[in-house]
Amino acid sequence: MTNNDDGQPVGKRLGEVIKDLRRSHGLTQAELADLLTFWGAEMRTNTVTKLELGNRPTTIAELEALSNVLNIHPVALIEMVFPRNRNKVDIAALRAELDATNLELRKYQERIATNQAELAEDQQRANKLMSHLAALTVKLQDASEEKS
């Protein structure tokens, strides 16, 4: 079995990287398997387990699907497995964290935009109700004055 620059078997190191990235995205093995299947790498939960343990080789198509699902550039994924030195490992890890953080940020930005649109609609409704309330108040005062 081929070893990376740290002397660790490549399959085992790749499995650790996949597991760490999966967990950082809050995915279960079953969810990862479903997403990989969606991206064209047919996979079941037990296959993900084998990958994470380093007990199964990975195809190029699976690496491509993994990089799509885990929102990491394929080069960064490979750099995490084949570190040339500690700085590159840190850079690859930072890239992965940056990608995950950007994804999370986009989700929050979408939620904020949706909430802002809903808030603007609610404000318009409230303004219409206040105008209607003011009109009703004037009518009530006019009607009271006429009775007097």
C-alpha cells in the first residue's frame, strides 16, 4: 500500500480526511452516501464506513463527488492526504474550513434576505392597518359628534 509523505497509508489518511470533513459539515455517513449518490458516485452507508476506515480504494469519480458534497476543491482534498510539509497541511485544512464557513455564511445570508423581505411585507401590512385604524377612529369621532 502506498504511503503519504508522513509514512501513513494513503487510504487510511484519506479516510480520516473524509470523516473529518463529513463531521465538520454535520453529516451522518448515511447522508454522505445519499449525497454522493446524488452527485454520481453510487454509494451506501457501509461503503462510506469502509472509505473512512481506509479499507476501500477511492475512484476519481468518487473524489470529484466528495469535493462537490464537502464543498472543497479537489486539490485541497488531495493536499490534505499528501502533505508536502506542515504548512501545506495547514493551508489545506484552512481551505476546507474556509469553504465550509462560506457555505454556512451563504445559508445565513439567504435566511436573512428572506427574513428581511418578510419583515418589509409585515411593515407594509402594519402601516396599512394603522392607516385603516386612523380612518376608523376619525369616522367614529365624526359619528359621535353627529349624535351629540
